[in-house]
Amino acid sequence: MTPPTSTGPSARRDDFSADYFDALARGHLMVRRCQACAHLCPPAARSCPVCHHGSLDWVASTGRGRVVSAVVDRNRGDEPRTLAFVEMEEGPWIAARLIDADGLVPAGTPVTVVIQHPADGGSGESVPAFVVGEAATTGTS
Ligand SMILES: [Zn+2]
């Protein structure tokens, strides 16, 4: 077993992830699509897990998915956080925080992405998180 970390998911920009973070900053969650077979992959994929092709495009996610598994992290001071693997409607899995989740969230629960932006003047990148249900405020036009 791997002990829980206190640092949370890292959000560090590099040449590979710049387009991903730029899209998040504009309010869009992107996933990768294989140029050879069109398989959709998680954002961190470096090659296609199906055909091993190395060229992947960025495409917009619907932002909707279902919880695969969730855990409550109580190792960050007085505010427990719920972390989840979410299977996006289009297929890829994304690990992110579930906000406003009250304790454990059952597998299969529908969730919608919300983008968390750095505080004004703060450093860091915009990152995806999820809320339970269909977020009425998430416009994706
Ligand atoms: Zn492929």
C-alpha cells in the first residue's frame, strides 16, 4: 500500500502539458485523442494505450462522468477532502478532487467538472475538480 501524501495532485506546467493548462485556464477540460485510431486517452497519456501510436491530439471533454472510486483524505488538517477517479462520458479516467462532497461518494454517481482557478494574484495552474450531479452553471459553448 502507498501511504496517502499530503501534497495532493501536482499541477506543474511543462511543454507537454502547456496546452492542457491553457485550456483549463479558459474553462475547458481536454483529453487526448490518438491520431491513428481515435482512441481517447487521459490528459497525461504520452502514447495511445491501444495502438501505441505516439501522436495525440487534444479534444474537449464533455465535462460529464461517473465516479469509479472515491476516498476521503483526512490528512490535510481540519478539512477532509474527497478524491475520486472519474470515468469521463467519453472514456478516459481522471483523478481529481470532489468538492462539496459530504463523505464517501458511491461508485456510479454522476459528476460534472468544475475548473478551479488560482486565487487572484496567486501562482499555480487551474485544475479540474468535480461536483456531484449536473452542474447547471457550467456552460460549455
Ligand atoms: Zn491509437
